[in-house]
Amino acid sequence: MSETSQLTADPAVPRAAGRAAPRIQLSRYRDLSLLPVIFVLGVIGFIVSPAFLTSDNLIGVLQQTSELSLLVLGEAMILICGRMDLSLESTIGVAPVVAMWLVMPSSGSATYHGIGVLPGWMSIPACLAVGLLIGGFNGFMILKLRVNGFIVTLGMLTMLRGLQDGISQGKSIVEVPGSFSYLGKASWLGAPAAVWICLVLFAVGGLALGYLRHGRALYAIGGNTEAARAAGIRVDRITWIVLALGGLLAAFAGVLYVGHYGAVSSTQGDGWIFQVFAATVIGGVSLNGGRGTLFGALTGVIALQLVVNVTTLGGVPPLWDKFLYGAIIIVALIISRFASGEKQD
């Protein structure tokens, strides 16, 4: 991290540097900057297709947003802490597959057979435990063995994808326990249960980062690790917890995804990391750590899904989606660079 970014992260700097105050004051409204964009996208969507404002379309957008938003929630906290986890896109797929493998019987009429060592009601706890273990193992490699975090999570992304293909035999698993189906298909107060669950998790996470000591410590760690350690913050422990929590949230996203579609897809999560980074970056979360909010990340997910939905309704082939995600990330980085005035190394 550059010296300039460290000074920017220091809460004492705005009080000491008077001329920097206007820029700092304006940055308070950055979390709201995507709200006009979301409104404009809504208007464009209505112009492109009257079907945009139908309840089926909007509920579909919310459902897709809820599944992606849990990965964004986990990645945003990890980025604020100054780390990065690429393996979340594989965790959303491999965790449900391992859970199915543990609960499905070894023989019978089902098209997919597991080892049947756990009862069916343990499928969701098993799925969450797998995600927690993956995140914890990433933390062990990064914090204890001091291996580069980017390389570790990239390797885990590939390895977990291979594990998913190996256990599922490259096929989709269409027989899933009822506990998975409920969370993915239930409706509360006219909206999918997954949407309410994600809103609650974002609210809890936002309050924790804003008001709890350990939550605020993430910004200190991401802004200046050595200064945070000197201030008595247990940097490694908190970072490890955040990485494990990211894996847990990715696994829970897998639960919602499987419940929504009623099956574990053989390609589940493939390419989602592009969407995750696009949403977090346009939501104002810094890749350098120490800056960003979960509200900004949430608006980033909503804006991204609206862009995809509008282009789909406009007849743009889905094959262009990855190009779109990459373009959004690059444009957001350029805007962030000139808006913040940071000097990049």
C-alpha cells in the first residue's frame, strides 16, 4: 500500500489537513452515488421493454441479486480488510455438492448416489461447515504459512472446481433435500425469503462495521496493517475470522441458489467472481483495503443486475456478459482513481 493511501485511511488526517477537507466531505456521499444510476437504469429498462416493470421480472432480478449479494457481502468485508478471495465462486458450487454427497444414499432409485453418512436434515449444516472450512483453510495458508493470498485463492478456485466436478461426476444433482428448497422458494411478505435474508445480513454487517470495535478494526487493518497491530488489534485473528466468514456466506449463497433452481448445477458459480468484483468495485469498495461500505456494495449488486437485465431485455446475447463485467470494473477503477486523487504504484 502506498504512503498516500495510508494517510488517506488515517482518521486523523482530515482534521490536520484543512485543504483536503472538501474532498473528504464529498466522499461521504459516495455510498449514495449509485442510487441515481439505479433510477436511470429503471427508466431505460422501461423504455427498452414494458416487461421490465412487471412483478415477475423485478422479483427475478431481486432473487438473482440475493444469491450474488452474499458473495459480494463476503468479498466486500475481505477487501475492506485488505485481502482478496477468488475462491468464493467455487465455494458456492462445491459446498452444496459435498453436502449432497454426504447425505445422499449409496444406492437406490436416485440418479445421484453419495455415501449417506449423514441424515437429510444435516444437509444445510454440512454445506455451511464446508464453506467455513474452506475459508478457514485459506486463512491458514495466508496468515500462518505466509503464502500470497491471490495465488492461494486462485489455486483453491481451480482445485475446488475440480473437486466439484469429480464428486458430482460432471452432472447436475436434481434430487435435493426439502430444507434446501424451502429457503430458495419460500416467499415472505410478497418477496422471496432469500431477499429478506440478504437484507438482514447486510444490515447486521453494516451495523457491525460501523459500530462494533471488531467491525471498525477491519478498516484499520485494511488501511495500515502495522499501525493496527501497534494499536493492539489482533490483525491475524480478525483477518482469519473474516476469511472464514466469507467462505460461510458463499456456502449459504449456494444453499439459496440450489433451493431456487431445485438442483445443484454442474457449473454452479462458474464465472461469478467477475460479477462479484464488478459489484464491489462500482459499489465503492477499494481494492487497496480500508475503504468502502456494505451499503455501497449492495447498491453495486443491484446496479449490476439491472444492467444485465436491461441488456437481456434489449436483446443483447448473454455471451457478452463477461465483457460487460470487465468493462464495468475498468470504468469504475478509472472513476475511483480520479475521484479519490490517489497515486497508484
